[in-house]
Amino acid sequence: MSEEDQIEEMMTRVRKLELKARRLVRESFSGEYLSSFRGQGLDFDDFREYAHGDEVRFIDWNVTARMNVPYVRKFREERELSVVMAVDVSGSADFGSKHLSKRELSAEIAAVLGFSALQNGDQVGLLIFAGEPVMFIPPAKGTRHLLRMIREILMAKPAQKGTSIEGACDFLIKSLRRKALVFMISDFHAESLDKPLGKLARKHETVALRVSDPLEEELPKAGRVVMVDPETGFETLVNTGNSNLRMGYKKLMRRQAEGIASVFKKHGIDSAKLQTDRDALPDLHAMLKRRGRRRK
């Protein structure tokens, strides 16, 4: 396939993804997004007479002196957010045994969240990362801006195939001057998670969306197969017909998933597990509803 044909095919995929994401936002996502994520501060609105139960710290003493009765400052929530999608495009992101690869699922989720953010007046930005930060697109508004982000997620070809959550977190901490909402979209198969995610969550509101494929969690009974690590290129011959090996692998993957979840919980990071073999939206919905209930 020529480079021109590849670009045309990619643009067709982006256009289809745009239509799907817009439909999902229109049908169900916009309201939940609005109720789950708040603005980053308060703007002064007006004055009103003090009422029992008002906080004393909001009394405006200059107005109170002029009116001879206590007056308090009213505020309205600043709705606009800076939303940043931090998307993992490492070697393992291109794996998918069912309907989508993990990278394609990440692009779909980024599109849905991105259109939800734009519809609510928020700015959206993107960090693509693998073994190192690959590309950063600062937060801005506009459909063309978001479509460029989706295209870059699908087309990125990182030089380093590994996964560095630490590098991504450090980059965001240094680059984002205002407090932002960060969606970290990755399989989180990385050596260092605890300290980097903790530092990021202390500075920015952080949500972890863990993309996963069923074959990563449980080996099929397929006899002897050569398994290749997509990030290092290391090959090993595995006898998947061995039931003890399959059971040991399943336990290992379960312990790894529990370890990742414990890091999220430790740092108060909301999370959702999204799988390539099923509709990811119900799990995303459930996470947004949990956030919305806590806010209320």
C-alpha cells in the first residue's frame, strides 16, 4: 500500500471514529461528563446580604460598612477545564486479539471524552508517549484540533517501543502550569508506577483508564507457540498445552492487575478497566457515575 493510500485509509478511520464519538456524546455522555468534572476555581459574581449559615470569610467589610448590614461575596464556579489525554502508544498498545487493538480503543475513548469536553466548553490537549514523550499538543478548542489529536494517536510511530509512565508524568508536571484534568490511557505495563502517578495526582486531577486485551490475562490452550514481547522483541517458546503453566500465568497477571489497582487507590485516582473485546462505554459510564455521586 502506498503512503498516499495509507493516509487516505487513516483519514477514513478518523472520520468514522468522529461520527461514532459524536453520536455517543449526544446520546449519553455529555451530562455525565458535566456532573463528574468541575472547573478549577471560583469567579466573583455579586454581593448579597449575609444569611445565617454563610461563611464569615466571605463577608466583604467595605460593602458591609457602607450598607450598615453584613454583605457577603457570591461566587460562581469556573466551568472551563484544561483536559489532557495522555495516551500510551508503546509496542504493547498495538496488540489486539479481538475487535480492536489497545491503541484503537484508546483513540476511541479519547474521541468520546474529547467531544464531551468540547461540548462543555473545555479545552483539550494530548500527550502521546511510549518509552519517552513522543508528542505534546497543548490544550485548545475546536473540532479540527481534536481530530488532529485522534489522527496522531492512530499514526504515531515511537522510536522507543517501551512504556515509561514516569516519563509521561514528569513531562506533564513540568509542562502544565495550571491545574488540569489528566486522563492517563494505558495498559500500565511499566516498571515504575507508584511515585510518578502519586506526584501527578497531587498536582493535577488524574483519571486512569487501563486498556486490556483478554489474551493478556489468560493464555488459550494452543500448544507450543512462540511469544514475542512487542516492546523488547524478546522471543520465547511457550507450551500453552501445559495446564499448570496457564494457571500460573493467569495468577501472575491477576496479581499484576491488583498491584496496579492498589496504586490507583493509594493516590485517590479514579480508574476504569476497558477491554478490547467488549463495549468499553458501560465501564466508563460506571466510573463517571461514581465521580458524580461523590461530587453531589
